Amino acid sequence: MGGAGVLLLLLLLLLLAGAGVGGAWRPPKGKCPLSCSCSKDSALCEGSPDLPESFSPTLLSLFIEDNDVGSISKNALRGLRSLTHLSLANNNLETLPRFLFRGLETLTHVDLRGNPIQCDCRVLWLLQWMPTVNASVGTGACAGPTALAHRQLRHLDPKTFKCRAIELSWFQTVGESALGVESFSYQGEPHIVLAQPFAGRCLILTWDYSLQRFRPEEELSAPSVVSCKPLVLGPRLFVLAARLWGGSQLWARPAPGLRLAPTQALAPRQLLRPNDAELLWLDGRPCFVVADASKAGSTTLLCQDGPGFYPRQSLHAWHRDTDAEALELDGRPHLLLASASQRPVLFHWLGGRFERRTDIPEAEDVYATRHFQTGGHVFLCLTRYIGDSMVMRWDGSMFRLLQQLPSRGAHVFQPLLIARDQLAILGSDFAFSRVFRLEPDKGLLEPLQELGPPALVAPRAFAHVAMAGRRFLFAACFKGPTQIYQHHELDLSA
């Protein structure tokens, strides 16, 4: 063997023994496999069955190409603050972990081509990262899902990815059944009031910061109550207790620290069989409207006058009204009444009283109505016990049908704005209650989830309250306990 051959053999033996040659970086034993080439400046693994376990912090280029890498840790590149060139091309990577490139401000070239990337929510962070760096990024095409297969990643619009989801999970049970539930804020603290007819009371709940759950704060005696409607006027708190028998009452707390006490019997000759009560403001004064379902009664508007609330107008007599909904249309107060005998009727406030404006076509047998506003439009959710419940939109002169949802056995179809999501919950006496979310792109309600377990038994009303940085949904049930759910936001791109 010649001198050159001996020298080459000696160098090879030194490399195999792990010795440094010519100032090259000598990684710890086992850190750079023999099938890879590592130095203080670069690392190259091509077609290698093994990969380095760590790299020099002074590394400039890193090429892990044509291997069978199926996943990579989010911390694999941590500390490589001098890295300028990175290639993970032609591997088996379907996704990359978020924050993989965090702290790598010196990158100028990144090659990810040749990987079967799944262009779902897991790739969203990469699409958002690419425009923020000065590096040229080769990403290649999507391998899936089918709708995006063969599309170039660089041509995808991050705004089209729907990667935020929400979930309502059970949190707490309040033992007694209820017909109504309302949220209100008093002295800076959120509260909930439940109308509990079988327990014969309006039950006020507040948040227990030590136990991290809701607890009773005060109860008002109200046998056969169907609605407990709160009104806060500065330090004063009022609760209207609408009752089927024994007369409706107004309770008042004149100042914080005092207990609520009954102060007034409300229109005993007019409120014969209340079914719903709503709060509205007319000409700068607070008013209640109580829907009366008796054959001989009439829905009554009561407005504040001095220390009490007194009848201002009787309307819609003899129609057995089941529900009242106060809303604003065209900058004026309106009132929508649903009844057992005709289509819902819309009234507008004109000349100091409500006058009939129109009714709602194609809306027979509507038990209750609730409205919401979004995108400059006013929508109605109409509850039907038999047939399909409906979503309608105001067109400037009348409400027109937008969407129908099967709803056998429904007594409540209630919209709720929770965080950024416009939801609508459709209750049922015979099946799971369903949660829908308004999709702005379509302008329609799309199914989100079913509520339960535990299942709701004959739900009648829902309310949302935000407390201690958390969001909760109350579900009042007529034949079972009130259930409380917690609202969670899920990031599907994580």
C-alpha cells in the first residue's frame, strides 16, 4: 500500500474512533450516525436509517433529505440561532409541529418539498408563518385532504381554514326544575335567577369564588311562578314574578345589602294567566310586557310610574298569547307576540302606544319567538312544537323565511351570543337538544353539537353568563334539574 493509501486508512480509523480531524466538530459519541456527515457548520443525512440526536449550536446548514422521517419534535431545532439553510425534503412528514422554527431568525432557505403534507388545520401555522419571514420557503404540494390534493401550499389562503371550534361540556346541576332562567349584573357581579314553579320560588344564584361553582344567594317566595324578570336601576334591583295563580308580584331591593321584599301586586284584574314576561324601554322609561294565555285575558304593558309599575296598555285581547319578544327595527321599539290562535303579530311603538304593524306569514302554530342581530341584519328564531322551527330575516318591511329546522317537541329555540359565536339552541321534549352556530359565509345555522350527557329533560329556556374569565350556559328544564354547561374554545391547529 502506498503512502497516500496509508494516510487515507489512518484518517478513516481516526474518524471511526471519534477523533477530531482538521478542526472539524466532533459530536458526542452516538450523536452523529456513521451514515451522516456532521461538522461544526453543517449536517447532512441522505437516505440514512438514523439521524443525529443533537447538533452544534453554531450550525449553519442542516440537510435531512430523502430519509424516512415521519415526525419531528417541536424542540428539534431549538437553540440553532445561526442556522441559515434547512432542508427536510423528500421525507414522510404529513405535518410539522407548531413553533418548529421559533427563534430561527437567521433562516434564509427552507425546503419542505417532497413530503406528503396534509393541508388541514395542522398546517395553518405554517401558512401564517411564511409571509412573516425573509426566508425563501419551498413547500411543495398538498397530499390531502382530497379537496386540496396537489394544490401548492404557497397558494393556500389561511383565511379559508376553519380551525377554531367550541364545545359545551357539563359543569354543574341545580336540583330543582325551572321554567325560566335570566342573567343580570348587579353591583358589578353577574347573577342568575331561575323561575322554579314546583319549588314555588324565584331562586337567585351567584358565583362562589372559593368553591368555584354557583350557589344560591337569595330566594323569593312565588308559588306557580312562570317567569322571574330582573331589572337593575343603579343600586336598586327589581324582580317581576309572573305567577299563574295568586297574582303576579313586584319584588324590590332599594339598596345593596338589603334583601328583596314584595312591594306591589301587579294588575290583578288583567294578568289572569301569565305565560311570559319581557323587559323593554319606552320613551326612556323601563317597562314590562306580560303575555297572557287565558281566554279572557290580554297581554299587558306595565311601565314605571313613581315607585311602582302600572298598566299602560292592554293589547291583543282574547288571543291566548304564549310569548312576547321586544326588539328594535328601523330605529324604533317593536313588540312581537306569539299566540295559540293566529300567526305572530308585530307591533310598533307609535304615538305613545303599540300599534299593529304586520304579522309573520307562513308561521302558524308558533309557540315562542326570539331575535338576534348580526351583520346589520335582524333575525328571528321561531319555535314550533309540531313541524319545523324557523329562522327568518327582516327585509325592511316584514320577516321572510330563511331556514327551517326539524323540531318535533320543541318549546324553545333560543339564540345566544357567546364570545364570538352566534349560537342558537333548539330544545326538545323527545330527543337531544341541539346547538347550532351561525356560519357568516353562508348566513345559515349549522349543527354544532348535541347537549348532554346529562340529557336535558323538557328544556324551556337558556341563558349565558360570563364569570371569572369563564363562560357558562344555563339550561332550565321543566321535568328535570337545571343543567349548567361550560363553554370551551378549541384550537384545531395546535
